[in-house]
Amino acid sequence: MTTGKKKGGKNYRKSKNHPISSRTRDLMLKEEGQLYGIVRKMLGDKRVLCMCSDNIERTCHIRGKFHKRVWIKIGDIVIISLRECEPDKADIIHKYSDDEGRRLIQQKEVSFDSEGAEYCAHEMEDIDNDSSGDEESLSDDNTDYIAMIENI
């Protein structure tokens, strides 16, 4: 005989592990020994190439805590933790959502200037606050932003 329905199917387990939405999550800022970075290239084996806010390109390791839970892609803004013994390597400890990244840029916490590809607050504010109503100009600004991200 069976004894009632038990919880624990595939869909039940998936629904329990949903991350907190970015609207309710507080904005995490960098601390001592940490830098902001932008992902430039996926290297494989849980490694990425990041351009850090001090304009040094570092190989960063994605923590095991993020493995198959937090998906990192090119152009994402992350917080990296520097290693004491290896200055050219770091660990990714936090990934910002797109909305959180925009808030960081608006608060002027993040600005990246490197190799002709600028990822600065004033450019993002121009794209976000463009209220001309002209859809063609909005699409031009968005294509410029996309081209800027691809160059990084």
C-alpha cells in the first residue's frame, strides 16, 4: 500500500532553488582586496578572462558555489577577489544582474577604460535616459552599446 503523496519530484526540487530576484536583493559593493571586473572571454574549465577596474587583465576562476547555479557570460560585471600569492589570477565571488550593473554605473561605482572600449557611467546614462521618443535614435544607441560590449 502507498501512503499518500510525498513531495520531492523534479519540479518541486527546482522550485525550491530559485534565486532571490534582483529587485529585493541589496546591491553588494566591493571590499578590501576585491575589484570590479567585466568578463571578456570564456576560457573553459571554470575559468574566464576578466578586465579588472585597475585595467589589468586577469584569469579568474568561477567558484564551485556558482557551478551550474549562476551562469556567467561575456559582458557580465562581477566582483573578483585577488589572490595574495598570484597577482595575475583571481576568483569570481559575485555576479551582478543586468539591473544591478546599471545601478552600479548610475552610482558611478564602476567605470572601465581599456583599449578603446569604454564602459563608463556617462555612456550608460545616455542610453538609459534617452527620451527623445525617436525609435530610430534609440536603436542606434543600443547598437553602439552592443558594439562597445563586443569590443571588450
